[in-house]
Amino acid sequence: MRTLLVPICAMLPLLGGGCIAKTVVDVATLPVKAGAKAADWATTSQDEADRNYGRKMREQEAREGKELRKLCKKHPDDARCAGGDDGFRADPGGNRNH
């Protein structure tokens, strides 16, 4: 029985198809992959930063608009409530040179 066991044990790595080597590589690279994933979670990409900034600005503009509507409801003669006029007037002719 012992003579049959030795050749079988010698063939196990061949039958495994390199599973042992793959496992060794996976175990060795695990800390690097975990560190990279943690760094990815801890940092903010430029896309995320832009999206967050846009959201923050829209929320701020909504708050300011709400406050202005409240002010105009209480004090319609206030200069800031002049019919939604922000002081900008577009040239009706555009930018043409005649």
C-alpha cells in the first residue's frame, strides 16, 4: 500500500493544475490588493469631487432662492425683488456689428 501512495502523492501537484502555485500568488498579493482598495475608498476621484461640488452649489442656490422668495413676499418693494431682475440685460441684436 505504501508503494502505491508515493506515486499518487508525487502526481498531486500535476493533477491540481497549478492550484497550489495560484494559491501562493493569491495569498502573496492579497495585502497589496487590500491596500489598493482601501486607498481607492479613502480618496475622491475628480468626477466625484465635481459631482459633489455641483450638488452643493445647487443646494445653496435653492436655499438662496427660497430665502429671496420669503423676503419678497414680506417686502415686495425691496430692490432685490424687482420682478426677478438681476440687473443683466441682453442686447436684443446679439453681438452683430452693423
